[in-house]
Amino acid sequence: MSLLNVNNLSAGYGEVDVLHGISLDIDEGELVATIGPNGAGKSTLLRSISGVIKPDEGRLELGGTDITGSEPEDTIRMGMSYVPQDENIFPSLTVRENLEMGAFTLEGDFQDRIDEICTIFPQLRERMGQKAGTMSGGQQQMVAVGRGLLIKPKLLLLDEPTAGLQPSLVKMMLSKVEEINDRGVTVLLVAQTIDALRLANRAYLLSAGEMVLSGETEELLDTDRVQDLYFGG
Amino acid sequence: MADLFVNGIILGSIITLGAIGVTLIADILNFFNFAHGDMLSFGAYLALFFVGAMPSWGNFPGLSFGPQMILAIVFSMVIMSGFALFFDKVLFKPLRERGSSELFLALSSLGVAFILRSIIRLVWGPQAQYYGGLQMANRYPLGITIKPDEFFIVGTALFLVITVYLFLKRTKIGKAMRAASDNETLARVTGINTESVVNWTWIIAVSLTAASGILYGIQVQIRPIMGWNILIPIFVAVVVAGVGDVWGAMVGAMIIGVAQEMLTGVLQNLFNALNLDVLMTAYKPAIAFVLMVIVLLFRPQGIFGTGE
Amino acid sequence: MLSYFISYLIMASTYGIAALALNLQWGFTGLMNFGIGAFYFVGAYTSALLTTSASPDYVGGFGLPFIVGLLGAVVLSGLLAYVLAFPALRLRGGFFAISMLAISETIRLIVKNEKWLTNGVWGIRGIPQPLRNLVGADLSEWIYLGIAAALLFIFYRLSEVGVRSPWGRMLNAVREDEKMAEMSGKDSWNVKMQSFVFGSMIMGVSGALYAHYIGFISPSSFTPLMSTFIVWLMILLGGTGSNKGVILGAFVVWGVWIGSEFLIGVLPSGITSKAGFVRMLLMGILLDAILLIRPQGLFGREKVISKLGSKE
């Protein structure tokens, strides 16, 4: 059952389009990666899907509903959550407040949601009152991803969740992403490392704003282009 | 000297309320509101209208005004908030949505400044006006003189500052405002109702400013140009403290208030001793400005600024 | 009737010169100068003090010729700008605007309070128009119009040549995006400074022209409305970045101003004092309307208000 459908998307900043005619499909329950060289437009893709940037052309559908041109506020209510790569926490707010902001669109009490986040990221439990800006990179990533999970999203857009993390934390974060997917959250992941890519069963290769390859992860790993991406140069 | 310091605190209290407004708008709405001074004046005049329209209920013991002033303050805050929201919907919001630069927004606020100022002149005329009668100052140790009204001024300012602090700290929309202040794009991404944040920013900023105008009117007098005159010290307080920090704005305002009063006094004594005929009180706003230049030279992001 | 028209042309030319200067600073270099009044004051008072006859109340009174007055205005305005450049030009956008505003207000305070320098609120009278004693009042007006128009034309040509030159391209780079400009930080600074100083000098000339035309200046000659605000309105209406446009903007806005003065003149006197503020109200609304409806003005480039990609 298709959860996210992107059809012929072109988008960018100002007058220049970064993405040209991107199409992709994600089914419920999948963990899909998008990979590509720097500047290929992977972050732009996630920004366009989430509504931070409005598409210049193309169509976006979430669970069958047209969300082209929607604001993030609306797509969040429909169950899509986006965690950017950088500047993805509110530094002067406490951990608890950061998570609370994730629940902004929720009515009623969400303490049980916060508890659930704490079972995924136990380190956050003792640090609820700490200002997010004073935490380490790894902890901040946990807050960022935790915030994204608060609305119990159907679809989670994750932009390079392991960027800037120490190697020991990278493994931890990747296993968390897997855990999140196992709990039923569909994930679209921008993957910079091969380990991140391996989490996914399917992947899309982006280059210079265009969808160049797509397929099963293992197949892609055999192709020259993907080999060059991770091992070449 | 101690008296000058106390005067500085009183002036600083008035500047604080304006400075918090300016810093919130600069931080969340991304521009320096050059209409802030005239909004301050307008707030003072609205209260004047209200007090004039109400029957007199007598004065509070010791103060130069009565309960109707409290209502006048509330009235002024509400009406000014309405004005601000009107200008936002009609002018600032369309400009924002178009992606206008900080500079365009500042320019447009300059237009609003002249609009408000001309309305004040048309409705109320140029003459100085007062809420109530004159007051005698009481003497305290160390040569300090304080009028009873001045306790009210400092007290009210403190009360409002604490209220705003609690609002930002405890309420959902207050936290959202702090979040938007940290990272606007992320706030959108998180699903924060940015429209609400914008509205409340204006309401809080302008309400404080209206109160500031009224307190200034109580302290000195009500004149059309009153807000414009105090705009520079307000901006300086914000810049010196660093944009975005509410407590910082208060500290900055106190520094400016005290510095203005004390430096004016000190320099006046100096000039007198040197037999130079300079009237320092006329240059009070200039002192604030010189302070700003000095601070910015050494710490461009302000004392508490985060150097964004 | 004719004399009103000449008066209009002279004043509009004066403002046109200031508009060119602001266009150089903002339209081409991106400096948001909210303190034009400062340079008006410096230019006007320098020229006045150099050219009027001596008075026991205040300094100056050298009785020098008009041209010396103008040169003095240029030099002192330039000097002030040069000195201010070091602290002020480092500041970004809004901070720079505030600083310029504060400087302007400070200068106004100095002019108002330092009687020994400027004769304070009493102002300086009897500022001479060149050749007036020789040729009489009427012809003198025509000559003055000639001078104002000539200066306007000269500054226009200078500006046009300047912005098309390599120097002008550097200005463009600074305005568009300093970070991306391939110039060194030092070059960027130099260019900004030059633009700021030249622009200020030209504003000083504008102030001096005003002084010699009206014959009298005082601290209230250059209010924020009549110095800073009205010139911004002129360049926005004309189109920032277009020299022709801003000159046209000056003539249009001044025409509206003079026209409304006529209308006010025929109203009963009880209304006249208020009418001035109705005019202020309309000017404010006009500025905001231009920003909303046609921010590029009549001749400006569309790019000035481009959709900011960096916002997303």
C-alpha cells in the first residue's frame, strides 16, 4: 500500500531548480534510502516532501491524499515527520521542551509518547531538564529524532541522522533507526554511509538533482556508480 | 550620585519594556521595528483618552492617579495590540511571505511610524499633556529623591517583565515563541503554528511598549515625539544586550538608563569644572549611542548575544 | 506662477541629488542609510558658516564665495562619513540603520544646543545666493536653477559612469552577497567605504544647495521626515538601482508635496496646521503602499525583492 508517492517533482531555491523530475514511491513499513554525491539534492528532496520548500512542478501524495504545496503543519497532522540533518534541535529549550514542541500539533496529554521515546533513547530520561544546546552531538541527535517521533508518525523523513557522530554512536543510531522501523514507522532515509544504506531494502540514487538509479540495495551496491560513490575517487 | 543611579533605574524600567518588545520582534520577526517609538507614544495617548473619558474615581493614596489608570493601561494594551495585528496582516505579513529582506521590513515600519505619528498629531495636537497633577519627591538617605509614582513605575515594569518571563517559560505558545526564536525553519518543520507565534509576538511586544509609553507619560509628560526620542535608547539597549534575549534586554535597558543618568551628571560636572558651557541633559540619547558604538566595537553580537 | 514652478524645480533638483546619493549607497551598495539628515546638516551649516557675514553669536562668518561654501560642504561631509565609516560600516543591515539614525539625531542635537557653533535654535540667516547682489532677485533664481540642474546632471553622469565601471561591478558584488563575492574582505570594505563617503559628500552638497536657496537654516530644517524619510520614498517610488528612476521619483514626490501645499493653502486656516499632518499620514501610507504593490518602483530592477531562497 503506497504511503508516499512523489511524481515528477521539480523544486529549488529562488530561480534555480535543484531537483528535476524526481519520482519515487514508498510503501507502508518500508525503510528506503536515498543516496548520492554531495549537492545531489537529497536534503532538498526531503525539504520538498515535508513542505519546507514548495515544489515548482510535480505532485506529492501521502496515503493517497494530495499534499503538493502543503505546509509542514498540515503534513504533520497527517502523520509525516521530518528531521533535518543540521540545526535540528532548539538549543535554548530543554530536552523536555524540545520534545513538547514535537507534540505541538497533538491534543491532550502526550506523556506516554514521551515515555515511549525514552525507551528508544534511554539516555534522554535523565536529561529532561537539560538545555539541548549543552548536550553532546550524539545526544542532540537523539533529541532531534525523538522530537520527530513524538507524533507517532506513519512516515519519518530522516536526513543523515548519523552525520557528525562518533563511530560508536553511529552504530547505535543506525540500530535505533532500525528499531523505529520495526515498530511500524515507514522511513525515508538520506544515507551518506554504506552502513546506513544497508539498513534499507531499497534505495534511490540521486545525482545532480535527477533520479539516476533505483532498486534493491544489494543490486545497487553491485553497480559501478554506487561503488564509485562509496569506494571510488 | 546615588540619586542619579536611582533615576537611571527608573528610566531603565521604562526602557526595558520597550526593549523587550523590540528584541522579540527583531528575533522572531527578523527586523528592527522603527515604528516602536511611535507605538509607545500612541499607547500613552490611548491611555490619556481613556482616563479622560472615565469618571474620576479618586487617586490611589500617594500616587498621582487612581484605579482608572490600571484600566487605562489594559485598554491601551488591547487597542495597541489590535493595531499591531492589523499592521501585521495588512503590511508585514505580505512582505514576509514575499521573502522581503530585513531592510524592506524596517523601511515599511518607518512608514508605519509616520502614519502613527501623524494620527497622534491630528487627533491630539502638539501640546504636552499630563495624566494627573504634579508630585513632590520624597527624600531618602544618600541624597536620593523618589516620587511615589516612581515606585509604581519600577514595580509595574518588574511585574510585566516577570509576567512575560512566565508566559515564555510555562505556556505552550511561549515555548513555541522561544523555539521560533532559536530556529525558525525548524519551528515550521516541527509543526508549530507560526501564525500564532507571530500574533503573540506582536501582542506581547506592543502591550509592553504601550505600558512603557504610559509609564513614561506618568514620569515625564505626554508629547507626540516622546516615543521617537526614546527609540534610540531602546534600540541601543537591545543591541548592547544582544538581540533575542529577554532578560538581556532588561539588563541592557538598565545599563543604558543608569549610564545615561550618571554619565550625564558626571560629564556635566566635568564640563562645569572646565568652564565649558555644555548642557549635557540635551545629549542623553547621544550617550546611549556612544555606548552602543563602544560595545559593538568590542563585541559585535552584544553582551549576551549568541553571534548568529 | 512661474516662480512657484522654478522653486519646485530647484527643490526637486536638490532632492534629486540626494536621491542619487542614497541610490549609490543603498541601490548599488546595499547600505541602509537612515541618517541622511546628518550630512544635510553638516553640508548646509558648513556652507552657511563659510559664506555668511560674521556674527558675534557664533563662529564662522567668513563671507567666502558660494563655491567655497560648496567645497566646504563636500569636504566636511566626506570627513564625517570617513570617520563614521570605521565603526558604522562594520555593522550589518538593521544595526547600521540604527546607527545612522542615531548619528543623525546626535548631530541635530549638537546643532540645536551648541549655540556658539550654529546659533542654536535661532539658526543662520542671510545665506547668500551667488550673484544675487549683482543681478537682482529674479535672474538670480534662474541662475540658481541652472546651478542646481547642472549639479544634478553632473552627479547623474558621474553615477552612471561609476556604476558601469569595474568599481561599479564591485559595488554590485558587495550588495548581492558579500559572502559569495570573490573579493577580499579588504576590497569589500574599501568599496563600501568609498560608496558611503562619496554618497555622503553628495548629500552634503544637497544640504548646502538647500541652505543657499532658502537663505535660512535651523535645527528644524532637516527633520527625519524631510531629510531621511522623504528621500527614501523618492528612491523607492523611482526604483532603487536606477539613477534615472530615482531622479524622477524625486520630482514626482516633490511635485506631490508642493501640490498638496497648494491645496492646503486654499483651505481655511483652522485646517492648515492639521493638513500638514494629513500629508505626513499620506506619505507614510504611500511608502508602505509602494513596498506592498510595486517595490521595484517605476524603473527599478525586479531582483530587489526576489524570493529569498535562503529563507527555506
